[in-house]
Amino acid sequence: MNWIMHPWPWWLSGILIGLTVPLLYILAGKAFGISTSLQEAGALCAPNSKLEYLSQFDRKGNLWTIVFAVGIGIGAFLATQFASNTPMAFLPNSFHSVSGAVKLVVGGFLIGFGTRYAGGCTSGHSITGISNLNWPSLVATIFFFVGGLSVTWGLGHLIFQASGQ
């Protein structure tokens, strides 16, 4: 068990993530991605919706996406608490407040909207889409990186430099 308590090499983690795509296709006939769970949650919460996006959604056939998303959260919690030599906080202390909770909820909705608007999330486009040779997924992945680098080295640097953090 000692090997699981230390960080794994990036290349091993990449191989394991990459193997989820064909395994999910072979074992369940499903495409790997997480953003459909947002549509599933909406369809379950509003079963009589007049929006075709929710009313025409196959709730039974896509219930696995909710289980998958919840499993990611539970797995992350278990890993931070029990599969590390030094247990880590599941969330930084800055999110243990009302304003922190509001930031999480607003950020979650913005990410959810963005993924549905883009036709998928980073895992859906970058892992599944590119492996299926989808040109739009390659373009989306390039711009995920461009956006992330721009915010990290540009806007994020300005915001955190200005606030003294």
C-alpha cells in the first residue's frame, strides 16, 4: 500500500486516464465525459420542463453520469484524506465561508454553462473528442490551454498581484 500513498508519475496517470476512453466504450458502450451530468441533473430536477433540452433527455439511459460525477467527488475526498502520507484539506479554508460558498456555486454554474455551450467539457473534448479524431475537439482543446495560460500568466497574475496575495 505504500506505493499508493505517494504521487504517481504524470505519465502513468496519463496512461490510466487514456485507458478510460476505450474501456468505457468496450464495457458500457458509453463515451467518456462529465458535462452531461449537468443536463441529467437538470432533467431530473425538472421532469415536466417545457425546454426540449431537458424534456427530451434520456434520464434513465444517462443516470450513470450522475453516479460518475458523485464518484469523482467521493474519490477525491477519500484520496485527500486516506490515500496520502499527509492528508490535505478537501477545500481551501477560503471556501469555508458564505462568500466562498457563493464563489463555488457561481463558478460551478459558469463552468457548467460554458461546457454545455462548447458542446462538452475539457475531458470530453480533450480525451474523448481527440481520440475520436474530432476536429472541433482539437480546436476546443487548444483554446482551453490558451484560456488557461492567459488567465494564469496574465489576468490571474494581475488580480493576485494587485490584491497582495
